[in-house]
Amino acid sequence: MPELPEVETTRRDLAPHVEGRLVTGVVLRRPDLRWPIPPEVARELPGQAVTGVRRRATYLLLDTAPGSALLHLGMSGMLRVLPAKTPVAAHDHVDLALDSGRVLRFTDPRRFGCLLWQPAGETHELLAHLGPEPLSDDFDGDYLFERSRGRKAPVKAFLMDQAIVVGVGNIYAAESLFQAGIAPGRAAGSVSRERYARLAAAVKTILAHAITRGGTTLRDFLSPDGAPGYFEQELFVYGRAGAPCKACGATLKAADWGQRATVYCPRCQR
């Protein structure tokens, strides 16, 4: 499933083609994706200018005066800006026609993505209880330390809790914990303030770098221009169980913590 860098890459690629454009029509080729598509999407969007393309966690929001189209790519979704006459393929479920003569097309073979509606001035229930953005000033080591007190859950599960911080999924949690030298199975409440400072810094550094590299290509992800992400080539632990650690040479191990497979270095991470 696309994580924060992949979604941010999508947002940055879409914005120049969508922001400031008028939505001239909405084509829904099916009534639902993961959930039913609200009638407001087809009723409110036509005739409205897109004032912004935002990201919150791994959701994208297309802002207009009456509200925002709320999109999630799910496991296999892709958003592309295409000429209006581009032939429609089997899994091209939604088109937003733009006054540029192009369409914003939502393709989703597995239909785990969504297209919902957030009225202006309101916060959709999916976004209402999310934690801070990891690249914001609200996220740092002191914040993680305070939120972790008394928690016995593995620190990797704690870091992936969207109520704690958004957008740090399996790939980037594993990589950040490796860079910070923290064992992913350690109880979150047992990690010191100093080590959480290193972890928060690692999260920021790795996510920012992954965005510059276009995200990580795993299974289905491609950016809207069809280009793959290249961060996969720089992974230290994720997906490398049994391989030698790039830092110390020890054999990387795998375990399940928080119902997610985790690869770590038994020598570098404590």
C-alpha cells in the first residue's frame, strides 16, 4: 500500500496540472470503490475550481469552494492526468474532466481505494483522530517520549499507530528504527527520551529523502507520470531478511511484531 512518500509524490506531480483548473464534469463508472461514492462528488464538483491539492496522512484532498474530494489510493490505486480522449481501460473507475482538455483519472484494480466527500469547514471522520504529520514541527522526540509512557506494545507498532503519527507505514518504520539503532520489538515505554530524539530525526530524514527519490516501488506503485520510485534500491532492512546488514555484516533477522513482518539487525538494533 502506498505510504506517505508515495502519496506526497503523487500530490506534487498532480498539483501543477489540477490546481486552478475548473472541473467541467465527473464520470463515475461504478457507484463504489472500497465504500460507496457519495452523491456530493458528482453534484458539487462540476463547475468548481480546484483551489488546492493537499495531503493529510496518506489521503489526498482536492479542495473546492463547497468542499473537498477525499481520495485514498488503497493497495493498487493510481491517479493520472491524461488527454480527455484517452481510451478507458477495465479498471478506470473515475474521471474528473478539467477545463484544460484533460481528465484526472482514478484507476484501481483491487478497489481498496476510496473517493469520498468532505464539506467545507468540516473534517471527515477518517481524518478526525489522526496524529501529527511526521515532517511537521509538532513531531519530535519529546512528543514520542511523552506519548509512549506506560506503553508495552512494540515500538514499531507504536510508531505505525496513526493516532500517534501519520504516514509512517511498515517500510519507513523499519528503516527509521534501523537508522536510530532501536530494536523494533522493544516495548515503546522502555525507550529513552534521547533514543526517541534519534528516532524522530530518522523518520524525518528518511521520509524526506524517500520523497526526493519518488517513493518506494513495491508491487503496484507508480507515480502519476508512470515513473517508478527509486527508494527501494536504498533500503537497509525492509524485505532483506537473511541478507547481510549493510552497516555491520550481521545476518538480518525477521520477526512478527504488531501483526506485521519486521526485518532488523540483531547487532545494530537494541
